[in-house]
Amino acid sequence: MHHYFVENENIEELCENEFLIQFSSVDKNHIKAQRLKPGEHITVVDLQKNYFELEITKVADGSVFANVAKRENFKNKPYSLSIFQGISKNSKLDDVLRCATEIGCSAFYAVNMERSVAKIKESSIGNKLDRFNSIARSASMQSGRVDIPSVSIINSSKDFLEELSAFDLVIVFWEQAKETDTVELAISSIAGGESACASDNRQPIKNVAVVVGPEGGISPAEIDSIKASSNCHVCTLGDTILRTETAGIVSCAIVNHLLGSTL
């Protein structure tokens, strides 16, 4: 079933009537190529982030009309997961962003780190963000998400550390971490939800950041800076060294799974 983010303000107000689906200009060409027909069902998210299954009733002159088949209840996670990925060469950032979106990350940060070989020039940030936002939107549609992750580019180490300081938990995956420094221990050491909060004054985890370095990894100096500025746990991804794009995807999947089963 095709999934779209539409420009209708509040579809719930239109439930009793056939209405025009207001597709964004970005999606209109895709709609023509998909040749939607009366009787087909699609899922949409309106501007109020309401999630619906619609039945197409009419297609005329490029306009698509529908009725609401049913309202979908979308359960929000009790936490948000963001990834800070070291800027890397070629299309590696694209791959991590696409997969992180499908996994369920709420934000993606491309970070210029000490060992980043590739750079994103200040003059190119606008075009790069347009590309990243397009990838995030497409991946959100493909995976049936109710939202689209935010995308940012950070070229300053100061800005990088300031962003990390706002998170309840920062998990840095580093190839030099000890074998005993597992992500399971990092999460369980501070997780506990309301019951733990009542017994030992710990707060529930709500905002979690994953940090993955570029080719060449994260420098020891950067590790020290992250530790000094945030609630950081340095963790291992196992006894083999993963490519930066592999590490980004695997780390998001592991942390998302563990948070979902812990919180």
C-alpha cells in the first residue's frame, strides 16, 4: 500500500465526505507515475500527524479524491533516537540516513569530525540538506512512518558538543572500546523508567544519541571531549572493525531494539 505525507490540515474533519487529497509538489509526479485508480487504498499522514487509510474514489485531471476507510492509531515510542554520523566519502551518508530513517531515528546529524576525509563546505550545506531531506522523506514514505526525521549538518566541534549535552544518554561506538563496554550495560546502567526513578531518583531515558565516527574512527581527543560534555558511554560493536556506514546502520538497529525492550 502506498504511503504519503499530504498537505491536508486535518483529514479527521473531512471524514464524512469525499475530499481532494492535497499532495505536495514533490509527490505530484510520483502520483502520476503510480496511476492511482478508484477503489485502491493508500495510507496518508496529514499536517496534524494524523494517520489514515484512504479509499480512492475519483481521479480527474491529475487530482485525486478519496474517502476515509479507517483511522490508524500510531503508538509513539517513549523515547527518541538520534544519530550523529561522521561525515564520510561518496554516498555513505545517504545510505546511513536512509536506513536510520527506516529503523525509526528521529534525527540525523552529519558531523565534521577530526578524521573526516570528506568535507561539506559551508557554501554547499543548503544543497546537501535538500538532498538529505529528500532521502529522509522518501525513506519515511517507504517505511510507513508517521513523521520525517530532522536532518542537520554540523561543521563545528563546539556545536557538536553542545548538541550532545542535551541528550539523556550518549552512546559512542568506538573501535578501541573494551570488550566489556557493551551497549546493553550502558542502557541498563541508567534505564529504569518510573519504578527506578521512584527508588533511586534516576530519570527515565527520553532522548538518546548514537555517535559513529567517519573513516578512521573517532580520535581519542574527541572521545575525551564528548565524555566531558555529555552523559557519555563508550561502547563496542564487537571484535571486528566495521565500515563507517555499516557501523551507523548496525548501531541504530541495536540501540533501537534494546531501548524498545528496556523502556
